[in-house]
Amino acid sequence: MTYAALEDLIKQVALGILNGAGHFHCGNDESLKQAVEDHGYPVIHLDPIAGTRNIESGNKTANIALGFFEQGGEDTASAELQAIYKRQELASAEFLSMLQEEDGIGDITVRDSLVRNYTVHQLTGIACEFTLKLPINLCF
Amino acid sequence: MLLATKLRLDRLGEKLVSQLSERIATTDTGQYLPRAEREKLAASVGYELTDTEFSIYGSEYLYTQETGRRPTVNNGDGAVRRYVLAYIREEGIEPRGQDRNGMPIDEGTLAYFISRKLHEEGGKPWRNRQHTGVISGVINDKLIEQVEALLTEAYTAEIAEYLLEATA
């Protein structure tokens, strides 16, 4: 599986979770800012995928950093903040469950971090970091 | 900055604040600061991360725990003497000796003498021109090297992404 194919797979799973209520973005924080300007909240954001390849063994891994965000703010009340975290944790759980069902995606161990006020749009929610071992194309 | 970079720096900030707070609260720098006051100083430590800046902050008094308290320049409000008295009681230090009238020295008198020395000559680390390591044990050249390595790796990925976008 190529990185581009993986990105497309993640996008499709994310769009399935959002079901029209929100948008998916992949890229750096500058393009994320523009995407939020254009499409609002919530947003599932994917950092550009980076990884490692061992040519001899054919092993390939992809490091994924994914954010599930709503609009936060400096003055967000504690109860509302907790509600955002809860909603986005549930969304991420649904996402990961669906991703794991895809062909070639094995067990996923995720490092979760609560995120508050990321970028000028004060994106708030949960970030998931994990590494995927990608299936190798034997035929080119 | 990329989400992954922010997460790394957040973890670094949390780790540094935790390490600094622990050292500040538990290290007796020989300046007669009671535990409760050290804990207040420890609680003042935090970090801030923005798009362009990563900073560790804390009470102005924090640095005196690293380099020692300087001799007093202005008139104090008796805080040093109160801290010293609290420290003496906390540590169970028993005054010995007698005053000029032959009366046994009590805790209050001992606190007075110690605080007078602190006011006149500064704290022990200051007098000995030594760093206690409360801060420099955590924030030092080794840490800077680690941060540089972390940022180099993170920003190499980011710069590559910007270049890809620019050429797309």
C-alpha cells in the first residue's frame, strides 16, 4: 500500500464517520487553517504521512497523527470542554474501529492526547498517534 | 506547526514542568525555605506553547532557589524571618546557647539571627557562588541538545511538506 493509498483510505473512513457533518483535512497547519475557514467544524485532520521503508526486508511503516476537533476557545466552560473531549473520543473510537476492519490494517495501538486550542481556530478535541505496518506490494 | 510537533512539544512541556516542580518542592537549598513555600513556588511553574514560541515560566523568586538569595537591598516585611521560623519548627531544629543575658535562645531568637544573616549576606548558594541545580539540573545544555534533535526531526518533516505543497 502506498502512502497516498493510505491517505485516501483514512479519508474515506473519516468521511464515513462524519457522514456529512464536518470535513476531512490532510496537510500542514497553514492549509488546515484555510480548510477550517472554508468548511468550519468539526474537522478530522491528518498530518502529512511520514514513514520508514526497509528495502531489503520489504518492511514499511507509516506514522499517523490524526486529530478529531471541534471549536474550543480560551473561555470554554469546563463542562463544555469535557463534552467536546467525550464526543471526539467516541468519534475517534468509531474511526479506529472502522479503520481496523480494512484489509491490510492490523492491530492498532494508539497514543491519545487531549488537545486544546490548536491553531488560531482553537481546535479542541483528541489527537491519536499510531504506527501502521503497511502491506507490501509484491507486484508492480 | 504540525499536530505531531505540537504533541511532542506538549509532552516535553509537561515533562519539564513535572521535573522542575518535583525538584523545587523537594530540594532544600539551605536557605531555610519551608516546604509549604517551596510547594507554592513549584506550583507556579508552567509552560506555554504557541505557533511561534515555547516557554517555561514561573515565579520571579524561583531563580533564587537556583543561584541563592541575594543580600536584602530594600526594607523587608518580615517574611524571611517568618519563613525561617516555620522552617526551624518544621525541621525540629532545637536552638542551643544563651543570649547576652544568659537566657536560653528560643526558636524566635534563632530565626532572628538566621534571617539577619540572610538579609546581610544572602543565602548559602549566593555566598558560595554555587548553583543548587534545582533549575539547571533540568534545563541545561543536554536538554537543549535533546530539544534541538526533536525539533530538527519535526521541522524536517514540516519543511518537506511545505516544499511539496509549493511545488505541487
